[in-house]
Amino acid sequence: MTILDISDNQLSGTIPSSLGYLTLIGALNLSSNQLSGSIPDSIGNLAQLSIFFLYSNQLNGRIP
């Protein structure tokens, strides 16, 4: 499984829609940052994604 863990890195701003190009990723951890805004629709392109952590951010809106 391909894992991208960038949790607890004081990231701020919005989640980049370009993450939707990581189509082979199985786990994505963006938790414990300062991310805001909504989750980009491109996250829905991650067909292999089975683990997705977003807790401890200031996100709003729907999950694609």
C-alpha cells in the first residue's frame, strides 16, 4: 500500500486539488494541520484510497 503521511506539519490553506492525481495512493493522512476550506472533488479520483485522515483541521463542506 502506498502511504502519504503529512500529518502534524503545520500545513495551512486549502487541500490542493492536485492530490487527485495520486491515483495509486492507498492511505492519506493530513490530520493535525491547519487546513481550511472544503475537500476538493478531485479526492474522489483516488480509487485505491482506503484510509483517509483529516481530523484536527478546520475543514467544512461535503466529502466527495
